[in-house]
Amino acid sequence: LRDFLLVYNRMTELCFRHCVCNLNYRLLTGREESCLDSCAARLVRANHRLMGAYVGLVPALLQRRAAEHGAPAGPSGPPASPEPAPEPAAG
């Protein structure tokens, strides 16, 4: 969530500085509004491409890190027991 908010705030700042020229009016002009729309759309598309590349690289990075540390690669969690747990004695 923190990273998302940082990206969102940075995107807002970049697009505002690039597109809004006149602070004398309460509302945006048509030109400023279209500039902001296209600026935000470009940054969102770039962010999606980066996230896609990141998601594609993560499994390989995790496998390499596991191999370096000598741990088995795969989902973490408690090891599966080969035999079922005993049932409590009745009565």
C-alpha cells in the first residue's frame, strides 16, 4: 500500500507540474484536463508494463535465492506429514 501511494503521489505531482500552467482559476481548462488525462494514462501504462516484467522475473529470482541459500525452492509453509494425525481416543 505504501509503494502504491508513493507511485500515485509521484504521478500526480509529475502530471500536475507538466500540465497545469495557470493557477488563477478554480477549474481546469480543456487543454489542462486532456493533458492530465494523457499524462496519467501514459504513466499507468508504463507502471503496468513494469509490474508485468516484475511478475515474470520474481519466480526466477526466488529460485536463484533459494539455490544460493541451499533451501528447496517452492511454496513455503509447514512440511507435509506422510501419515495422518492420530484421532483422539473415545470415551
